[in-house]
Amino acid sequence: MDKSLENLIYNLKWLRKELNLSKKQMAKSLGIGVGSLNKMENGVYPPRLKANVLLAVWDNFGIYPSVLLEIRIDENNKDALACRP
């Protein structure tokens, strides 16, 4: 699996937990089903969803797509999330 995709999957799971969202809530925010979210969090990522998910994270959480793809967000660098005014 490519590193940017690994980062995206990790960051989506981290974001959901950081915001205390259920899988159902997160899936709704991303415009996908819970089954698709489960698959993504377990490393199975349908490529056709990538652009839609990135845009949904931008729209709903204000996080630049490049941040989701380039770094792994954690407690030490979560200030990278403060992207949109």
C-alpha cells in the first residue's frame, strides 16, 4: 500500500477517535456507509472513494487533503489540523 494511502487511513481513524465520533457519525460525515468505513479502517480502501473522502474531510472538518496524505496526525502535531480559518 502506498504511504499516502496509509497516512489517510491512519488519519481518518485518529480523527474519528479524537472527535469522539461513532463510526456511524463519521461515515455520515464522509458520505459513505459504515461498512465502507470499517473496511477503510482495516486497510481495505476502494480507490474510487479517495477523492470523495478527502473533499468530505475538508468540507466537514476543515483539514487540507495534503495534510491527510502527507503526515500522520497525533498528539505531537495535531496543530497541523488548524488549516481553515
